[in-house]
Amino acid sequence: MYKVIFHNANQVFEVFARQIYQSDMWGFIEIEEFVFGERSQIVVDPSEEKLKTEFAGVKRTYIPYQAVIRIDEVEKEGAPKISQVPNSTSNSTSNVTRLPFPPMAPPHGDDA
């Protein structure tokens, strides 16, 4: 089981999946078999419901390497969630700004 945290627009997605691997499409990772907690509680997390809706019917998704924040191998799934990234133009007290990511260049041949 893997926890994958990545940027998507001005949000940070935290999802759980059974399979992740480097994609054949250069510059992407593939995420398969999303896992969403079985809710037997009355309280429903709106961000988890939004993720369920967004990934409903998705067999596999491709995430660009530069959007990935972290990948952890975990023993069991937690609650998937969406967090907002503070906007530098808003009245936020945060002084942290996300740097733009340049496109990654494909590897060149043997330069040795």
C-alpha cells in the first residue's frame, strides 16, 4: 500500500493506492488501484468524497514527476484528503511560495 502526495493546481492531494510505478510515458509515475476507506461512520469527510468522485471509474492515473511531493509505503490506508496551497496573492500569513518547476530534460546518451 502506498500513500502518494502530489500537487494538482492549487491543491495538495493525498491518495492511497496498491500499485505505483514509473510510467512508460517519460516523466510520469502511474498510480493504480486507488483505495478509499470503507466508511461505517455517520461523519463524511467532504475532501475524501471529492477524491472518490474525481477518481471514480479511473483505472490508472499519470502524475508528472515534478508534481509529486512524497511517496510512502504504508501498512494500511489512511484517509485520503485534499488541502489548499496558500496563494501568495491572498492575505495569507505564509511566506512560502512554491517554485515553478522547469520541464525535465530526457536523459542523454553516455556522456562519459
